[in-house]
Amino acid sequence: MTEEEFRALINSGEDQRTEFKAAEADAADIARAIVAMANSGGGSILLGVGDDGELLGLWYAQPRHITRHIRTMPDLAAWRQWVVNVSRHNCEPAVPIGVEHIAVEECDVLVVQVPDGQDKPYRANGRVYVRIDKEVHEATREEIGQLMFESGRVQYERLPVPDAEFAELDDALVRGYFEDIRRLPHPADAPERTRLLVNLGFATHHAGRVVPTVAGLLLFGARPQDRLPAATLKCAFFYGRHQGAQLRDRADVVGPLTRVIDEGAAFVARNRRLVPRMEGIRRVDVPEYPDYSVREAIANALAHRDWSLEGAKVRLFMFDDRLEIWSPGKLPPPITLERLGYDQFSRNKVIARVLVEMGYIEEVGLGIRRMREEMARLGLPEPAFREDGFSFVITLRSIAPREGAVPRPDPFRALLERGEINERQYKGLQYVRERGAIQRREYAQLTGSSERTAARDLADLVERNLLELSGERGRSTAYRLRENGGA
């Protein structure tokens, strides 16, 4: 590290990846800082710097202005060895740190480089710590579980879905896998069939019975989203180049992963454009987003996402100039952005193996390379990859961005702005426009109102000729948009 780089760290202050420590910090404090960084992406500890960024340096003798006993070292080598010993003996497991000496303004400082740990969770003094912004916190149970998933010590996809039944694995899907993919006879004997599914990671024993695993339900459940809502693929096609209220198209795709991949690719296919291009004297139509790359991107997002992030869904966003696919979870170590398409590692080995066998994805790493090759062959921009917060994002750029697209006018917004309908009614009308109909109890849940208020709001919208009744009267009555009712 150069002096300029060091001063830049000082000037930036403490943050998620930088911590200042005075030389009087004890071994327990240093160990907490090291394991918190190793558990949270790595970073640098500047030993010999005060909390306010003041250069204090390392002490080789007892400073005269300090009367209490503090730790001192005879020389710089002893300081280095002490820090290494802390990382080896006070951290469990040991953290492989790097230690670098910087001399600035006649002060000696040690820069302790802490890597993003491969053996999480790391502990100091028997406890797990994480770093959030510039603070060190003892990890919660959920955070400890997440660290274990990140390190691969616990494979989330092999965990049981406790409230599911073994019968929720669709027999036709399982039979097709055995017969068409594995070229094996589907066992007629139920115990033998169960044993095979357990051995393959599709089911497991739990509380005295056999239940589907996360992987088994995702791959072979008729509708896994009933148990695992995060398995829904959220698709949206926005007007313009940013997320907004106006949509050209949207879909919530459900079903086993293979169907989700197929229908997600179909969503893109029906909304993309074919761009004419002359090759010699022939005109050819090049898809804005080519089939293989789209399918591979969707399949990879679902196959390799972090399924332990139970509230996060894979999202597919189309804009006037690009297609983005957001997959929950950062790249799993040791994969880095720079090594995408070269190194091989899968967070979900069971899911990835089955999707490879079914032809939905390539062997790990090969798909990224084939995407790049396809885009280059068609003269399309190379796909871009980035991490954004706790998501991994694939971006495909359009070769012919739409210009000046104007969203459809929203007549319901005009009614709201004129005070003719309230916010609840506006939200309800948007729901009906997107879903086709709404019932009273759905309206109450959507708007957070009582059923009495919901009934009053819906009756008012009927009087205004915006909605009409559909079906029998009562609590199950559905309300639909009236023809020419402003939709």
C-alpha cells in the first residue's frame, strides 16, 4: 500500500471495510475486528490510528503521558508477530491475514488486510461477529445461518420443507426425470422410489417422516410457490429506462423451475423486437435479446441464487434500452466478477445438476462463455455482470433502444388527483386492471381496510361506472372493469 492510498483510507474514515484501532487495543478487541471483517466481506484494520483518524503510531516503550500499564513491543517485528498470533489463536478458525507496515509522519502503522473468509462463520472468544457499516455486532441466529450457507457448510437446497408432504412431488415430473433424463425405470415399489429420491437430494427424513427438500420441491413440485414464495419469477416491462408505475407488460411466473424458465423466456420473446440487418444482399432479423442468452441468464439466476434469502425473488426487468435479471445473493466464494465463465462453483449443486441434465443450463462456467460468444456473433453488446447490494445482476443491452416511448395515459390517476376517488380505490383499480378482477376480501387485504370499508369503496366505484359486478352476489362477488370505464 502506498502512502497516498493509506492517506485516502484515513481521509475516507471508518466504513464497512475500514477500521481504525489505537495501539492500546487488546487481543480480544483485535480478534473481534478481524472475525467481523472476515464474516462480512473483508477489509483493512489500521493499527496505530485513533477513532478520529489521528495518527498515533505503535508504541515500543511505555508513553510517559499514560500512567496505566499498556502493551508495548521491543520492535516492529514483535508487533507483526503479535497481530498474526491474535489471528491464529484468538480467532476460530484461524484467519489468514496479511500485515503491512506503513511509516507516515514519523509514525509506524500496521495495515492488517483481512480477506473475505472461506470458512464462515468465524468466532472470537466463542462468539460470532459481523460488521455492519462501521460497527461490529454480535451475529444473530439468522446471520449465523446465512454465514454457514455462504461457506457451504450447510446446503440450503437439501434442507427439508417441514410443512410440505412427500406427495407434493409431482409423480409425472419425477417419472419423466427418471425415464427421459436418467434413462432409468421409474421404481414401482414405493419404498424404493422414496429411497432413490432421498439419495438424490429430492427428499429427506424429518420428524419421523419423509418430506421434500427445497431442491426437490423446486424441481418437481407442481406449484412450489405455495410453500416457497421466493420461487416466483417477477417479470415487468417498463416504459422508459427506469422503473416506474406504468408497465407495458408484467407477469408473476410460478410452477416448477423448468416451467418458470420457459415462461420467463417466453415473456422476453413476446416483448422483444426483431431488428432488421443487411448481411450482403440479404436482410436478416436479429432478435434484440437472443434466445440462448436470455434462457441461460434466467436459468442461471434461478439455479445459482441464494435460496436462503427467503423473502427475495428473482426479478426480470425490461426497459427501452436493456434487459436486467436480478438474482438474490452475491457471487459465492471463490467466484469473482473477473473470473466469471472460467472458475466453476455452484451454490446449489442438486438444482444445478438436474438443470444441466435437462439441458436448461450448461456446466458451471460454460454458459457465461457461450452467452458472450452468441452476443459477439450477432454483433450485440457483451452482457454485463455486477453485484448490487445483496444481488447479482446480469444486463443485456438492446441494439436498438426505443426512443421517446410514451406510456399509456392513466385515467385513474386523473380521477385521484381531482379527488373523485381515494387512494384505496386507486390502488384497487390498478389491481383490477392488472389482474382482471377483485373480490371484497382481496380489496380489504390490498388496502388494509375493513370489509365494511371495502364494500363501501367498491359500491362507490360501481356507481361511478368504473367497475361492474361479476358472478353471484355476496362476499365472493368479483368486481371487473366496466367496458369503457376508463381502463
